[in-house]
Amino acid sequence: MASSKEYLDFILDQLSGLDGVSYRAMMGEYILYFRGRIPGGIYDDRFLVKPVPAALALLPDAEREIPYDGGKEMLLVDNVDDRFFLQELLEAMYDELPAPKRRKR
């Protein structure tokens, strides 16, 4: 099942207090970017984030879910109605996310 644009718009609205949030559509799902880094995405209308230490600390009881067949385990963010928590989560995760790889020319 692909994610709905409405769910993406809801999550983007919840994150609207942060600068540098964007997304890219990918095979019916949405990859989220925060200041050029990827904290997670929208998969089957679920907001999933990478299990970096900051995310694990803020989401200690989060369910671990697979975003797509063959994907790595991610954390399910089920408290999507709390915009301040979502913004705090992405801010906390930022320094622990891998920097974008430079493309070779």
C-alpha cells in the first residue's frame, strides 16, 4: 500500500516549525530530509525514523518496523499528533544522522 499525500502533508505540517524539512517521493512512499540529512520517511502511512541513539532515547518503547521488503528496521513514531515532540525528535537526531554522500562526477 502506498502512502497518501494527505498523510505526508499532515506530517509536514507537524514539522513546519523546523527549517530545512523537505521530502522526495520514492516508489509510492516519501523520504523525509532535515537540513540535507535523512531522519526517516513515510511508509504505508506510517512515520518511521532511523534507530539512532537520540531516537531510541526519545522513543524507548517504539515498535520496530520494516519500511519495505528488504529494508532495515526503523522506529515507528506513533505520537504524530504532538508537533513539538516531532520537532524535538528531529532536532535531537540531526547530529547522529549520516551526512549526505557526495556524488562522483
